[in-house]
Amino acid sequence: MKCPFCKREQDRVVDSRSARDGFAIRRRRECLACGRRFTTYEEPPLRVVKKNGERIPFDSEKILSGIRKACQKRPVTTESMEQIVEDIETEIRRQFDRQVTTRAIGELVMRHLRSVDQVAYIRFASVYREFKDVKDFVDEVKPMLK
């Protein structure tokens, strides 16, 4: 960590605890160069649990990539897509402590896409739910037609 006062990177942690919101770790640090104290807030790393059980670091760019593919040639702005990703990440960090499943992420993406563009929603759902034939498409579209 860089000291906000002297800009050196030599410090020691004096105290660590959970922040009040529960999303971050509050660390009280002391600069070894100038002796002044400062506070940092660090988010614990979020892991994604894949279908095969593998755990990988959370990467919001992967969500954005999937949304971009689903929204290709659709009237959905880049800003809207980025806002969806931001909303999803906020929701994930609020609901999950240290790890989240790909299933939970996929469901959140579908919920957000459904309210933005129904064609993009169906595109994403077809890949996410691994539609096997046209019947799967019809079953997904039926509730939207009512």
C-alpha cells in the first residue's frame, strides 16, 4: 500500500477487522517511512464455482462478454450493458460472501436481460440453459407471450 502522505510503499498493519457493511476488510496501517497512520478498505476476493466444481476468480468482463454476444445487433447500448454488469456485480457481492456459482450468475444475467431486451434474453438463455431443440425455445418463449 502506498502511504497517502509521503507516497512510500513501506507500511505495517496495526489492526484488521470487518467493515460495518460486511463487504470489506478495514485495515489500520502505519507508514514505516513517515510514521503516520491511515486506513484502507479491501474487498475479499470473490470466487466463482463452476459446474465441474473448479473455483476461479470472479471476472465481470466474462459477464459483459456474454451480454455483448446476446445483445449483438440489438438496440441495446454499451452503457446499458455495462450498467447491467455493474448491477449484477453489486447484487452478487451483497448476496454472496466469498463464492458464487455460475448458476446464480446466469440467473441474474437472464433476469436483467429479460427486462432490457427479450431477444437478447432468449439468446442468452439458449446458450446458458443449453437448449437442445426448438421445443426448448418455445417453452422459454411461451410465458413471455402471455
